[in-house]
Amino acid sequence: MTLFILCFVLFLVGLYGVLTRKNIIKIFIGLSFMEFSTFLFLVLIGYIEGGIAPIISKNITNPVYVDPLPQAMVLTAIVIALAANSMLLAIAIKIYKKYGTFDIRKISNLKG
Amino acid sequence: MSWLITLFVILPLAAAFLIPVIGKLIKGFQKTITSVVFLFLTVLSLFFLFDGNTEVYSYKIGGWEPVNGVPIAIYFVIDGLTIFMLSIINLIGFFSAFYAISYIRRFTAENNFYTLLCLMVGGMNGVVMTGDLFNLFVFLEIAVIASYALVAFGVEKHELEASFKYQVLGGIASLLILFGIGLIYWKTKTLNIADVSDILKYSNDRSFLLFTQIILIAGFGLKAAMIPFHAWLPDAHSSAPSPISAMLSGVLIKAIGIYCIIRLFFNMFIINHEISLVFIILGSLSMVLGVFLAVGQWDIKRLLAYHSISQMGYVIIGVGIGMMILVNNGNKSVAALAITGGLFHLINHAVFKSLLFLNAGAIEYKTGTRNLKELGGLFAYMPVTYSTSLGASMAISGIPPFNGFFSKLLIIIAAIKGRFYLVAFLAVIVSIITLASFMKFQKFSFFNKSSITEKPKINEVPFPMCFSMIVLAILCLGLSLLIFPGVRETVLTPVVDILMNTTDYSSAIKDI
């Protein structure tokens, strides 16, 4: 249970970073923290104490397998996160070229 | 027969693949194929909508049959609610793509635009069709990442800033949704929505479920831009190219926000009192604050974007009141009335809001500005834009012959019959302020001659833009027919039945 709570704390640390930092790259790092904590959580819910990789073999009697489905989910989620992250960084580079700064206080034309 | 439903995902994704490959070789390929694909899917979805039986079609990807009654494959499911959403998505998608034929010429990368549009529609079709939670997340991300890129399509200062805001808040929303799906999997060890619903029926871990529900409301609420989570919407929707604004405001916030909320909270979770209260409060807040923020805007597209928040509030209120009455074992006909009103307003809003965004695009296309203070006197130069936008403005503010009047009336009657007097009062007040705000839009863009003295070059927009606007304006008037008996039974009643009988969804899928 401690692991799950630590995982959630990591999620909140990431959220704190996104909400308080003023630098675009630091906001991106905060988002990455949230992503990793979610992936960690998905892997943790599939883990079973003393489980082995779910490959059927005749030599092992009474095997205990870990749940393979969350692992497949995490792989998919990592690929999706890769796409989202590269999109965000591409926009960050474009913003730096247009504004010459990463500070979001100076990048605020849209208001109201 | 049931293999036909996979076309809703396959065709847009195939078009998205083919456009960058073939589009460079054949001139005009990208425009033709996008419009043809969307038109075909619209016809297919209308065929499913009007074929007269309420049977649930499903397709198991990979052909994996259930083992001991436990579903293994990823299911594509077509029931009343799904086909209702599919016809909205593909209809608005077709008109946006057709409108874009002229509008998008000013941008250089036409191939990229149509590829991203196809990806977005394919993702949304997948979201509304899938019967599997993780698959829902995957399709949601396809649609949303394509929309991030489309918001930044102009690559100017404003577009980039709006896209960055949208991506940060959208990223948080996606992670909250993934987290919620993980929590559900932890509890039930399955991802199939029907199967989850079966297992949750016998679960009594109330606090855990409430935590999951709150996480999911935060995630999907951010996607649907309900009021505490609305910060990204006005920027993103006003910065995108106009056909995309029409898609984002008309379809995307409904397909990946409202639809997911309705599907998960009616058909997967057991409906409960707290959640319905949260819906009514969020809906009222969105409705009231959205319209007050909209009144002061001078940018046409920002004004329309804030009205999207406000009008989505009506949908949430309708559905929330229905849920509250169902939970309290109240009068079932009042609950059905409220849900009918909410869903009817959903389709009406899709039509008139996309039309208004297309009008704003037409004004910007000819005059080069979106600022109401610099516009004026356009009614003589742009008669089609003027008349269609007048129709859409009357529809959104609830003037009787148009469709917006009937859906708002249904919601208000249901609120009074269900003794939600405050909500009914607020709905009437918001409707009046909406009218005021659209009178301002009409006056400053089409009549007031103060600023534009001589602009002889301004004339009507090209044919594809006119065609989309005229057909949508006719739909604004024609959709009022949905309320009359005879038409209502074929379109709205099956959808409402699915939400009224909350457990039928899971039993129907388990039986296949």
C-alpha cells in the first residue's frame, strides 16, 4: 500500500510543478513526472508477490504469474506519451523562435 | 452486416495514411478523398440511424469469442447513443472538410491539414464506438493529439500560445483519465465496459468508487471544458482555423467529453445521488459564468467559444436532472423529458455552433479581421453569410421556429416539473443574455456602418463555403422536426432508453 501512496505523491509532485513553475521546459518536466507516476501505478497493479513472467512452461509446477495486461497497457501508454511529448516540445521550440523566451509570464497575449 | 461498423474507424485512418503518400503526386487528391470519405460515413451512419431496429450491433476485433462469458476481444459496439453521436461527428466533419476546400487555400500545407482532420475524425469515431476502456483512451489520444497540432496550424504567436495551454491542460486530463482507468482495472480486473458494469453491481466499496468517479469527472470535465476546467477552451477554439474551430466546438468537446461522461456514468457506474448533484452544479456554473464571460468579448470567435461553454452547461443540466430523478425513483417521464432535452440540445448545438464558426471564418476570410469594433455594414456585401448567421443566432438564443428553442424548452419544463426551480430560472436568464450577446454580434458585424465606409472588394465567399453554411442553416430549421411524434421515436427515443435503463447496455453486450 505504501508504494501506491508514494506513487500518488509523485503524481501530486508533478501536478505541483505544472501549476507553479513559470518556465515552459519545467512545466514539461512536471508533466513527465505525472506520466511516469501513472505508468508506475499501472505496473504496480499488475504485480503479484512472488509472481513470474507469464510464459507457460512444463517444468514449473503451480506457477504464480504476474498480470500481463497492465504491462501491455503501459507499453501502449508510453508510445502515446512519446507522441504527446514530442508534440509539446515541438511547440516549445516554435514558441522560443517567435518570442525569444521560455518564460510564460512574457508569453501571454491571450486574455479575457 | 456488423463488419460495416469497422469502416467508421478504418476509412478515416486509411485516408490519413494515403493523403501524404499520394497527395503530392495527384493534384486535388486530398480534398476529394476527405470529402468523399466523410460523405460516405455520414450516409452509412444515417442508414444505421433510420433502419428502424434498436438492435445492438457489435464487432469483436480479431474474432476472439468470450470465454466462460468473460469478453476477451476489444468490442466495437453500435447502439442508439453511439449511432446518434456518429451521425453528428461525420455530418459536421463533412461540412467542415467541404468548407475547407476554399478556406484552407491560404495556408501552404494542405496535405497536413487534411491528414490531421482525418485522424481527428477517426479518433472520435473510435471513442464513441469502442466498448473497451483502454481502447477508449487510445482513440481519445489520437483525436486529441491531432487537435493539438490543428490548433497550432497557423504557427503564429497566438496559435502557438493557445496550443501550448491546450496541450498542458489536455495532458493533465489524459493522465487523470488513464489513472482512473487504472483504478477501475485494479478493482475489477477487466476493461470491457459491460463486464466492469456487471462486476460493479455487486461491489460495495463506496469510497473507492467515489474517488475513481471524481478522478474521471476531473479528467473528462477538462476535456469537455466545464467551468472550473475551462481555461484552455476560448484560446484554443479561437486560434484554430475556422473549419477546425467548428469541429472542436461542434463535435470534439461532445464526443470526448460529454459522450464519455454520459456513457461511463450511466452505463458503467451505478448512478448515485452525489454524482448527479455534481453534474447539476457544474452544469449551472458553466451555463451562467460562460455567458457572462461571453458578453464582454469583442473577438467574434472568442465570443462564440465562451458560448460553447455556456451551451454545454444546458446539456449537462438536462442529463444531471434526469439522473437525479432516476436515483430518487421520481417520475420516470420527467427524467426521460430532461434527458431528451439534454441530448436534443447536444445535436442542436453541434449544428448551430459549427455554422456560427463557419460564418466567423467567412467574415475573416473576406475582411481579414475578427474584431467586432472594426467590422460593420457587411449585410449588403455578404447576403449568404448574413442570412445564415442570423438563423444560427436565433437558434442559439432560442427564438421559436428554430431548433434551439425546443431543446431549451424541454430542459426548462423538465426542471420545473422536477422541482429544480432555481435551475429553470437560471436557464431562462442565460437564454436572454445569450440573445443580447448575439444581437451585439449581428449589429456590429452586419449593420453598424460606422467603421467600414468603403470596401468595394468585399463580396460573397466562394461556393464550397456558401454550400456548407446554407445546408447547416437549413438543418438549424429542420432539426426542430425531431421533437414531433413520429420522428422523435426513431431518433431520440432509442437514445433516451439506453440512458434510462442503465443496465441494459451490459446485458445486451454480454448476450452477443
